[in-house]
Amino acid sequence: MSGSMNKVTPDRDPDVPPAAGTQELGVLGRISGVIIGLLEHAFYCYGKAISRAPFVFIFLCLAFTGFCAIGITKFTTEERPFKLWTPTDSDFLEITDWKEANFPSDLRLNMAIFEAENVLEKRVILEMLRVHDVVVGTAVGDVSWEKVCAKVPTLTAALFGRRKRDVGDEAYPGLREEPRVVRQTDDYEEEELDWSLILSREGYCDFQANMEQSCLENSLLEVFGYDRRDIESLSQTEIIEEINYADVSAVFGFPLNATKFLGGVERDSSGLIVRARTAMHMWFTRVNRTAIALGEYLDDGGSGSQVDLMNFNWEQEFIKNVLNETDRPGDISFFLGASSSFGTISSSNIEGDLQFLTAGFGIVFLYVVVMLGKFNLVEQRPVLSLLGLSCVGLAVGVSYGLCSAFGVPYGPVNNILPFLLLGLGIDDMFVIMQSWNNLSPQEQTKDLHERIGSALRHAGVSITVTSVTDFVAFAIGSTTVLPALRSFCLYAAIGIAAIYFFQSTFFVACLSLDQRRLEDSRHGFLWCWKIKNWTPNECSQRDLCQTFFTEVYAKYLFKLPVKIVVIVITAAVVAVSGWGLSNLRQEFDPIWFLPQDSYLYEFFMKQKYYYPSSGEEGTIYFGNVSLLAEMPKIEELVKQLNENEYVAEVDSWFLAYKKYWGKQGISVPNPDQTEDGFLDQLSRFLHSPSGSPYRSRNFRFSGELICYEKAPPVTASSINYKHRMLQSSREKSKAMEDVKAIVRNANFTGYVRPWSRAYAGWETDQVIEEELYRNMGLALLVVFVVTLLLIASLPTSLMVLLCVFLTLIDVGALMHWWGLTIDTVSCIDLVLAIGLCVDYAAHVGHTFMTHAGTRDERARATVGRIGPAVLNGGFSTFLSFVFLSNSSSHVFLTFFKIFFAVCVFGLYHGLVFLPVLLSLAGPAPYPTAHAPTLQPTPVFTPAEKRDTIPNHGFIEKTLEPGDEVNSNENDKGEQVNAASASTETNLGDQQEKY
């Protein structure tokens, strides 16, 4: 935040009465005075102590950082989306934990999309076959595709395989007269021949037991049976014909609808698919539960489930091999989405973000060197600048160490924390240095310890106010139910407290050492080099920024026509921004947190474009439920789901089970059926072609399911459903709540809950807006209270709060126009934005209260005195994150866009609108206010450095234009005596004050 604004304490002669038109201090003013007085006295004593023993405090800071950094040994990251973005008390997490314990999925899906002008061309299909061969040949040691793949029964090609042209129709005379149906719709279904109804149970089970097992791989290649010679012999017309008429997989012998693999299809007038832009390819692997039971597993951040090491390592080799572009034609694109991709990419993205921190640190270092020092050999401060910036590293070490020690995981949003601390650390440095440069002539005559104490007395209150507001804002944010937001707020709160401590301790100690170096005329970079007879060049003593604000900006801003223009522009911007803010939508998608240049992000974008889902899929899980006893309720549940306006379809084993036995004249449900009879019928059904799709997907048993025997007791089961296409977050929330209500009202006796992977985001959408308003409201309240205590003027504090509201409105509008939404990252940035924009305005309002005179005079003096500091703080904050504009990370881009808006609009309202508003309707000043004066620029000479008060090194002397430096010994003696008298008077005033 713009910490470069320091609390201005006006110097006033105690014998001079308050300026006319001032307000009397009330209870608020007295409370504020006591608090600020105590803080100033504490910082004064603390600064003196640091100056007397700078090396001791530097060592203590380093030792404290080292001690805290020990906690980094327990550093953990969290990449699982539902563990980051889903409320901790949500139904989704509770059901997910139950699902992992009672209904774990053994399948892992790896998907790929081939994209070309027409994927139905022979050369593209051959490229698919090449990738298939690469996957089959992928191995890690003795772990091959055959060992990790999920296998399914395969019917014999003699009965169900694709009709091969080289075999001839004579081999299958019965097929010649069968009409071939064009697959004109993706949901085409055909009545399947059920051998379990034709053969005896024993004969069917023997037939099934003897079926071959093949690795489960679904793609367009199933039409051609992975037969390279056959594919190469096909013409384009024959390829089109095969894809349109294929109804049986040449690999597995089961019904096949090849159109479901295609995206961006084009059909001719007869309905034939003649062209397609993409083709989907899927590989399934099976998790080794035995290895997991032995502890040979890891938690996969992408899927959020456990995976055995053998499977995971093979998957990494698979990813590397299929992404190899060496043999891939240039006009064919390949996009991959593996099960482990999300976790591995999220983890690697953390290391990739360091380049932006390095670049930002470099440019900020140059800026700090320019702003802290002057352009001559002695008054330049590169070493002090570097040591000041090192406080950021110390604060990061403390924050990461303490949070890791207490088990707070590190999330992807936390990547912006170093940039945040970099901006805050720079601003606190500027506060301290400006307070040092703004010491009064009386304070400049004191020894170094007194001057350091005085500088920290003035700066300490300011950095305390800004740090407290930010710390409290993030402390409030840490109470959120969103894990990612809570993690960031905890890291940030500790980091802000640490940067506050290090800047007021470590940097002040370094400033003390650097000032000793400067007063001894030593080189700014090479401290061992003492420059003799050094005199500063005239150019280095000029302050162009101060000159601009005093002689140009303050002169023209308060002319009546300019005031009118400012008010009109502000009103117009707010009106337009209000419209933009009203269009800001709430939307959240964990995919955004992937780098936009990653292969997984590109896969998701292609999948969303070419394969728009008809709706999100969901599952209703049943645990400890007697399916036989609850069958009427299951039937009613399915009926209610089908009738719901937000549910597109229900895929229930119950309906297939009822249909299967209905063909045999058995009614379902049957109130007279026994449990053993039901389990026997269930076993026969699940081994039939009608029931086999539900066997592994929808049932878990207490023992092994055997075709010849009745089923073991059912421990868990499920029913699948799919929502229709839903657009707004409110519609999605309503759909989810409807399904939950239907399940709840069914009154099952056991554990029955609906679950969908999409519900993780939908439940987040339900609370994220509430969390945003709660955190922003509490943060605004805290900031207002702290500002009121600092300024001790209700009208001025309300004006400052108005500037904050206007800035937030403008920022919200720019978020809409820049394509951002209300999500977890923007919530964090908006809470932090409150602290930034209030700082731009608060110190302008406070400085206005310290000046007496007419409103225009006070406003003009305020801009001239505090304006450079405000601008400098805002610009330094901008520099700390400017390189994030090149990032591909959603977190960094959002941070850049919002903070860019905060800097622009915050500086506008703080330096343009608020001064104009104060000049028109500002309240009366404090009773202690002084008439506005502009101090001349202090300069010093080598003679003054050598011959003034001991332990000082020099006295800064104010020269009026035309004066000459007098090196006469008598004059110098008078200067010293006068300075000593002034010092005694000032110390007496301080003693009386405290």
C-alpha cells in the first residue's frame, strides 16, 4: 500500500495561539492524541536504541528469521481443486471423503484430442494409430501398458467384429441383407442381443469366463480394429462409410457409436458425416489397490485420489511420450489431459513464477536507488536500498516458516505474496526516508541517535496505521470457509506483520550505519573509500517532483474551472463505472488457475469448444441401504429426478434391472421376494449385457461377485444422472439444491447423498459472494475506525471513505471490462485494495487538518507537502507487480489487473478528487494547526560537516536564495550555540508533552 505517506507533525511555537477558524478538540481528538502520543514516544525511544546498537538489532532480526525459517522443513503445497476452493463445511467435501472410503474409483482416465482440418482423412487416422502404438510401447522398467491398463471382456471377432472387406460377404451371408443404419444422431441406440436370456446360466457364465481380456481404449480406431494394413487400403469414401455405418467395436465386439468421438462435424444432405475437426481418444488405467494397501502410493493433486506409484510413474512416461512432437505432422494438433496433469502442472507453476519476482525486484531496486539517494558519490544509497529490499526476503522467510510450522498448506494464490510484501516493504522504506528528510531544522541539530529516533517517531505512526489496517483485513479474511483464501490471508497477515517489524528495525539499523557512512564522506557503494573535500553538485540537490507539485500542480488544480471539470469527470466516471459494476458476474472455474500456455489448459479449452457438455454429471450414493426394502423409494426417487426441470436424464441400474426381469415376466419390485432371491437376481443381471455397465461403476460388495453364484451383500451402490445445460451461477445453485431436496425428502434409512464434481464449484459460488461482502464490509469498518482515530475528524474521515467507495466502484467496473469475475482471487485482491486506496486518501485528509488558513490555502499546502509522497508510493507499488502483466497465470493476471486499477483510480481520488472536495467543503483544522509554509530545500557543506556539534558530523543549514556559505570560525561558533539552545528548548517541549 502507499506507505510513503507519513504522519505530518506540525512544528508550532507554544507561545503562538492557534490559527483562527480552527476546531476544538473533542473526545475523539483527545483519544487520538493519547494513542498517537504514546506511539510516537515508543518509536522515538525504539529508534534511539536501534541507532546506538545497530549491529545487535541486525543480528536479532537475522536470528529471528532463521529460527522461523526452520518451519519450512514442514512446507506443504495443496493443488487439489476441491481442497482449495470448496468451503470446508460443505456437503461436497463430506460426501467426497465418504466416497473415497466406501466407493473409491479404480479407473484413471487419460484423454487426448486430435485436431486437423478433417480428422476423417487417412493420414490423420494413421497418426492416431501411431500414437496408439506409442502408448502400447510405453514402459517404465517392467511396467508396461499391458500391466497398468484397465481390462474388459472382448467378444470374438468371428461373431461381433467389424465386417472386413477382405473377408468377403460370403463369409457372413446373413449380414448381406441387413440394412445398415446411418448414425445421424449421437444418442442413437439399438436393441442389443442378450445372450444371458438365450443361454442357460451355466452356459452363459462359461461363455463369459472364456472371453478374452483387452486393454480398455476408446477411440475412432475401434472402427478399424487397429489394423494398419486395412486402414492404408481404404479410400476416403470407404473411410467415411465405415465411420457412419459402424455399429460394433472391431476391438471389443460391443455396440459402438463412433460419432461420439467426433467434434466439429459436418454432414451432407443425406445425414452422412463427411468432415470433422476433432477426434477424442481415451486410455483407461486401473489403480492397484494392493500396492496402496502396502503404502506404495501418493495423493494425486489432479484427481484428488490415491494412486499407486507404479501407475503414476507410468503415467508420467506416457505424458512425455505422447507429447513428443518429433514424428507428428505439422498440420495435426494434439491436446492431452491426463489424470495427474492438474497436480503436476500446478506444482511446477510455482517455480515458474519466480522469474517475475526476480524481474520485479530488479526494476524496483533501481527505482529505490534513484528515490532514496541523490546523484552524487556520497549521497547515493545503493547498499541501503538493497538492504531495505532484503527485508522482503526476511518477511517471506518468517511468513512461510511460521505458517508451515503450524500446518497451513501453500496454495496457488499464495504465489502473489512476495509481490505484495515487495510493494509494502518499499512504501515503508519511503515513509521512513521521507520522515528522515523532513526533520525540522531544530531536529537536524541533534546527534545521530536523536535524529533516528525523531525520524522513526514521525514514520512509525504512519506505517503502524497502514500495517494494522492491512493486518486486520487479512486476519478477518482468514476466518473464511474457503481454504485457499484462508491460507493466503494467514500467510499475508504474518508477512505484513513481519515486514512492518523488519522495516522499523532492520532497515532503521541499516539507515543508521549508512548515515554514519554518509556523514564521514564515504562512497555510497564502496564504504571503505573516503572522499576528501567532497561537495555535492547543485543538480543533485534538486527535487523535480516536489517542484512540480508545489509550483505547477497545486497552482492550477484549485482554480474554479478546474474544480468544476474534476467534479464533472468524477461524476461521469462513477456513473459509467456503476453500469460496468452492475454487469460484473460471479463465476468460478478451477481450470483458470492453470497456466494458459500449459498443455492441460489448451486441452480443456478445446474440449469445451468442440465437446460442449449437455450438462454436468452427478451420482447419488447409497450406503448401508437395503436395496430390496428401499426399492419402492428408489423407484420414486428416479421418477422425481426425471420430472425435475434441471435434470436432463437419469441412468439408473434400477430401470435396467426392472426392464431385464420384466422381459422374463418377473415384476419389480416384488414385495414377496427374499434377500437371497434378490441377490441372486442381481448377480445374474449384473453379468448380463444389460447390467454389465453397472457392475463396476455402480456397485460395491462385501466379497467377490461371481457369475455362477448369488451376489455378496451390497455395501454401497449408486445411481447416475445428468443436469441439463445451466448458465448462471444462481441456476446452478438452484439445480443442486433441488437434487439435494429430492434425495432428502425420499427419507431413506441409510446414507444417501447426491454428489457431482461440478458441485465443488457450485458450492463455492454459493458462498463466495457472501464471503466477499463480509470480508470487505469488516475491512472497511476496521479501516474507517483506524482512519477516524488517526484523523480525529468525522467529516474528513467520511470524505476519505467516500474516495474508497468510488475507487472500489471504478475497480469493479474495470474488472468487468477486462474480463474478470468475482472469484477467490479477485476476493483477495479487493480486500487488499481497500487498504491501498484508503492509504492514498487518508494521509491527504490528515495533512489537510494540520494546516490553517482558507480551504484553498490548506488544500494547496496539502498537495505540495504530501503529494510527492503519495505519488511515489503509488508508483512504487505499481512497479512491484508490473511484470506480472506477462504472466500466463490467472492468479498473477488478476492481481495485476486489479492492482493496476487500484493504483490509477486510487491516486486519482487521493490526489485529484479529494483535494478538490476538501477545498470546497473541508472541515476546520485542528487547534494545533499552523499556517501553511513551504520549507526551503536543506543543503550542507563540507565545512559544516567537519566543524559542528560532536557526534553529529554536520548540521543541515537552510540557505535563502542569494546567501553564501560563511566558513568563519566565529560564525560557526554562533551557529553551534544557537543550535544547542534550540535543541534544549525542543527537548524541554518534548518532556513537557510526554
